[in-house]
Amino acid sequence: MDLSFINQTEYILDAWEKHVSDNPSALMLTDERHPRGLSRRQVDVLSGRIYAWLKKKNIGREERDSVSCL
């Protein structure tokens, strides 16, 4: 897979923040549990909660295989 374009694009978190701030109510995803969908802002809030939980458990990128309760 050619990933050379990554060096020419914005950093992913900066791009994500811009998308959320530009249109926070835009539909992001749907599933059986959320048939009406989740907005960009809702996904952003949920991802922040997941990040906080992982940080509290001292789980970083290198420990991802040791997470047994997810």
C-alpha cells in the first residue's frame, strides 16, 4: 500500500479537530445500537473518554495486546 501521501497531508488529529469544529453535527456513523447515527462531536467525546480510560490504566500503544477487558 502506497502511504507516501501521508507526508503531504495534515496531521490526522489536526484534520480531525478541524472536521469536528467545522460541522460537529454531521453524521459520522451508524450501527444497530445507534440507528439514528452518531455525530462527529459525539464520536469525538466518546474517543476522548476511551483515551482517558486507557491513560488512567497506563495503557499505551505498546501495551495494546495486553488489554483483556475491551
